[in-house]
Amino acid sequence: MTKTALVTGASAGIGEETARKLQSLGYTVYGAARRTDRLQKLAGEGIRPLAMDVTDDASMTAGIETIIAETGRIDVLVNNAGYGSYGAIEDVPIDEARRQFEVNMFGLGRLVQLVLPQMRARKSGTIVNVSSMGGKLHTPLGGWYHATKFAVEGFSDALRMEVAPFGINVVVIEPGGIRTEWAGIAADHLEETARGSAYAPQITAVAKTMRSEAIAKRQSPPSVIADAIGKAVTARRPRTRYAIGFTAKPLI
Ligand code: NDP
């Protein structure tokens, strides 16, 4: 029977490449995101598009129900959807900081809750949580982002111990600089906080670096992460974490 994988954040970057990679490994792949128009390219390649907002419980529940109804199983969950809400800790509006946790941590955690019952019943499955090197290292102006990714690390390590007796693997992926839309979106968030900020000079310097050609040149293509995820899901005993890509020196 064909195995089924769900990849969140499949409309761009790492998720898009990961969906392709898992399909090439023989999985029936569902690619989830809010921008379903951006999933059409993958749909043309046979990857099943799924409208999902990881801040919306009903949307996540409906997505999982659809996959189970259509294929009867979810063998691999890749929790990849995420973004960087950059800005000085003092400046980021608290509602935006909460949203950063909703997407990067609570969406990931809720999907884990939703896939586990059928993985436990089958005594197999792999949960891949995309953290970041920013889940191990920290830089100024990334405090809220780092907090979410440090949370993903601790959550994933506890989860691994809980579900190991049920034959379920938990893998953490820690990308370094990867060439996707991520850095531009993080720089947008950072610059939104600049007006009237006591940190304005640092914000300008960091945003400039994030958008620089020099950084773009050092970034790896998203396929390096997709390849690592492919290795993780096919290994009989995967490593607990895969750290790939360059680590920027502190930006300020
Ligand atoms: P992109 O910005 O290229 O892609 C992000 C994806 O997340 C999009 O498909 C987007 O889809 C999805 N997403 C964002 N918010 C939501 C939401 N509320 N609900 C559902 N999907 C959402 O970034 P990357 O591919 O680079 O990032 C993927 C992961 O890798 C993230 O968790 C990121 O933090 C992590 N990472 C990336 C690094 C890099 O250098 N690129 C470095 C370290 C970690 P849509 O907007 O259509 O919903």
C-alpha cells in the first residue's frame, strides 16, 4: 500500500521542494498552505493540494480528515510552515508575537495531536518538525522567532520520548541560510517595526544584511533540506536532528 505524507508550507521554498522529494520516494503527498493558487504547480505534478491555515483549528482538522478519508493513513507529517517575525523584542506588537507562536509552534503542535492516534494504531510513522539553526543559536532582533524555534526543539525532544514506544520517529530539521522567500519576509517584518524605534539603526543594518546579495550567495537551495528530510523518512533509525546550511555570524 502506498504511504501518505503531509507537508505544510508547501506553497513555497523548503515545503515545495520537500513535497516533490517525498513524491519521488513513492509517497502519496498532500501539500498544504493558505495560498492554494501557489499549490497549482505541484498539483500539476500529482501532489494533492490542501487548503490549510495552521492558525485555524477547523482548517487543520478538516485537512487531516480529508487525508484519512482518501488514503486511510498519514505515515509522514512534515511540520514546515513558518515565518520569522523579526524586530526588537520591545517593539514587536504582542499580538504579532502571539501570532508568531500560533504559526511556528501551536500549529505544529496541533497537527501532531491530530496525526498521532492513527500513527499509534499502526505502530509506525515519522513526524518531521522544521526548526532552525535559530532554535539553537540566537541573534538580536530575532528574539520572538528564536523563542518559537527553541520551543519547537524542546517540544520535539519530549515528543520523541513519548511516542518511541509506539514505533513513531520524531526528527528535527535545523536549516541554516536557505534561499527561499523567508529572509525577505523576515526583513519586511523587521522594517515594519523601525518607525520611531530606539533600535532603528540596528534594524536598518540587519534588514540590509538580510536582503544583501552576499547573504543570498551563501544560502543553499531548498533541495538540500528536502534531501535531508528524504533521508530522515527512509532511514530505519533516523538521526534525531539534521542541521544543514550556513550559520550567519551575529548580524549586529
Ligand atoms: P517560505 O517563506 O519560502 O515558505 C513558508 C511557507 O510557510 C509557505 O508555504 C507559507 O504558505 C507557509 N505558511 C506561513 N504561514 C502559514 C500559515 N499560517 N498557515 C499555513 N502555512 C503557512 O520559507 P521557507 O521555505 O524558508 O521556510 C520553511 C520553514 O523553514 C519555516 O518554518 C522556517 O522558519 C524554516 N527555516 C527557514 C530558513 C531559511 O533560511 N529559509 C532557515 C531556518 C529555518 P502560505 O503563505 O501559502 O500559507
